[in-house]
Amino acid sequence: MVEPFAPGILSKEALDARLDALLKEYEIVAPVNRRGQAHFSKIIEISEIEWGYSSSVIPPSKVIYQAEQLLMRFVNQDGSYLVVEQHPPSRQRILLGVHPCDIHGILVLERTLVGRWQDSWYAGERKRSLIIGLNCQNPGPDCFCSSFGTGPFYAPWMGQGPPEGCDLFMTELMSGYLIETFTEAGRRLLEGSELTKPTDSDLVEKDERHKKTLDQFTKHLNTDGLDALLNRHLEHPVWERVGEDRCLSCTNCTMVCPTCYCYDIVDRAQLDLKTILRWRRWDSCQDQHFAEVHFGNFRPSRKARLRQFVCHKLSYWMEQYGCYGCVGCGRCIHWCPTGIDLTEIAAEIRREEIRL
């Protein structure tokens, strides 16, 4: 594991001044308040940043892995088509204020997209993205990252840790921001800034803030042997009851999940038929047509689709990638219109197994 640079304290005024200077050089995407919800959006001014947010609607991983991506153009030239491949922009981007659960979400997503096989589009977008993390001190009622160890403060988890996930990391303290730098690129972002050495009281305050934040969590998930537990109960009645009686197959859960990666390829012809555009767009295992193949649909029921989502996050990923596919951000719970909660599903299965 890469050793970080020595930490330093940067005053709030100095941080604003440095970020203001970086805006002239980089595209900065940060949490901003839009109609009472935090969204990761490109900012024009530092004053737009919502530092104390709990969770954003769409995770920052999907700033990198966009909802819809133009891959190539097919242009008709004298009866034959010229293939023009699209490429990611080259300008560097800063993802600012990313919470620990979402940094771990990016690292989990990358086990698929830049693991054994590399998705060149994702790799290009990730290469141009610098990440500045922010320890979370305001968890929401649906957050349960503390159960996994993916938050609220940043720490190694299941073989991945701070140096791999971000360039800089910040913790808000009374004296300013404690800055931990993990890469040379992160160090360059601080050039010209006056950092002071953190005092013992600063480090004690960081630990106290961590403990105070942990006490705020109201939702928890017992992860002990969770993957095996779910594998033993693939026909548990909870799948039928919750899937068929409550799930709407609206796909909200997958659209806001930081680790979902399924996509579809769509070709769109322009009206003059001279140009065809090939797009990649997000798809969802919760959509009724997702599992349709030439002989039929191998997940025709909402029960089967709900079970696929929950088990993929809490069980199947362990065998595939050696980690959970869930980082406890709670978005799938928060944005489910009927209040389906995967922590309650897992807890019900565990309680019943204990009784038996």
C-alpha cells in the first residue's frame, strides 16, 4: 500500500482560495443543492458547494460512468459508411467532496470495468478525474456504511484502501481542514497553499468526530457470513412477498446504486439516414425486458429480479470479486417508492434461520 504524504491543516479561507484558483484550470464537479437535494454538478463558483451534505441523489461514480455515452458515428460517404470512434475529453476534472462510501463504490465498480477486462471509455474518464474525498459527518437515516466499514470516515476495506481511491482527503475540523495527500497529482493540487502541521488536539478531534458520527447511525446490517446466508435461502418467502407485492420494477434502485454497471447498446439513425450514432446507456436488471433472450425471459417475475439485485450486492459479488457489491450508501432504500429495504430483507432471513 502506498504511504501517504504527511498530513497538514488548511484553513477554510485558504481552501476556498485554492479551489477558486483550481477552477480556472480544471472542471470541478462537486455536491451542490438543487431543490433541497445534493447533486454532483459542474460548479462555476466555490460558493455553490454543499459541504455538509448527507448523500447525493446520483453517486459520483456515475459522473465517471455516465448514463448515456456516444461511442461512435457511422457516416455515409458515397454509399459506404465511415466509422468515427468518439473519445473522452482530455481536460482534467476534479471530483470534489466525495464521501468514503462513494470512493469505495468507485473502487468496487472498477473491479468490473478496469479489472480483468478494461472498459476503454471508463478508463479514459477515470484517468482524467482527480478525486478529493471528504469524511462524512452527517449520515442520513438510510445510511449503513458503518456496517461495512466503508464509512463514515475513510479506511481500508476488503483489499482496497485510501491511496487507490483518491488523490486528496479532507476532514473538517474546528481549525480548518485536515488534508491527507495520497498521490503526486494530489500534492500538485495544493501547490502554493500554506499548510500547517496538525497538532495532537487536531488528531484527537478527528477521532472524536469519527466516534460522534458513528453514534448517529440508526440503520445497521449484520454482515457476518451474509453472502453464504443469502445463498442458502434463494427460495425464502420474503422474495415472493416483497417482490410481487411491493416492487414496481421502476429501476430506481439500480439507477442510484454506485456499483451498478449494466448497459445496453443502441443505434440511432438520423432522419436523413446519412449518420448513425451508437450510444451506450445504463440498463437495469429490474427492467422486465432485461433478461429477454431468444428463447424467452429467464427472470420474468419481480420476485426473481428483486432477488437478483439484493443477492448480487450482498452475496454474488463475493465470489466474483472478493468484496460486497454494496457499500451501504442507502440510496436504493431512500429512493424506492414503496420503501423496500435490503437490510430488512437480509435481517428477516437471518432471524428465521436462527429460529430454525
